[in-house]
Amino acid sequence: MEEQASAMSREQEKNVLIRLQEAQSKSGYVSQEDIAAIARAYDMSVSDVYGVATFYSFLRSKPAGRNLIRICQSLPCHLKGGDAVISKLTQLLGVQPGETTPDGRFTLEMTNCIGACDTAPAMLVNGEVVGNLTVESISAILEHYT
């Protein structure tokens, strides 16, 4: 009986996650209204849905900039100079990870492995892998996404 209850809760979480992704694809983020509507639809508490929404790093609770930069913070990226790249990004953008530039052009996020260890350090810009990053290459990369 407990296995069935666990399976149902996993299935319910999967359905909630799908709905959260759909909400984000429509508006670029998951709003409090979206969370409340999903909670009602699945007869769940708002806090349970919020817990799912905040657990996954790819879901955002506030609008992102026109260009979403997700910088990899995995060990291979770190060992190949990722920290210097992150510092250069924050300097050039004038924001810290988790923030959006005042002009709404870029949002900078930290993420775990993006599966591009062979080109470390790497980042995703609007879902596109940009690898073999150097402190010197960052300015040109940002200019490409104007």
C-alpha cells in the first residue's frame, strides 16, 4: 500500500513539474498565480507546489532577461579557470549570479554540470553551449547577444 502511495506522489510531482514548465514557457517564469492555479488543479497545498518549483534550478520565480546565461560551476569548469570567467562576467554585466541587468538584457545564473566538460569552462546562453571560455573571450561573447 505504501508503494502505491509513493508512486502516486511521484506521478503527481511529475505532473506538477510538467505544468510548471508549461507555465514558464508561456511567460518566461513561474508566477505565484501559476503556483496557486497548479495547486488547485492537483488539490495540493501551495507550499507543496512551491517546493517543487524551487527545487529545480531550471525553473525561475521571476522574469529573466532577454538572454539567459547559465554558467557551469562543476569541478572541470572550476579547475580550468571557471572562477575567473565568473568574475569577469559579473564585472562586465554589473550583476551577481541570480540577478538581471538593469536594462533587462542579461540574467546570470549558476548551474551544475551542463554536460560540456570537454569544452570547460562552459556556459549556456539561451540554451546554446558556449565553451572553452577565457577571461579574454567574455566581452566578445556578450556583444554577440546584444
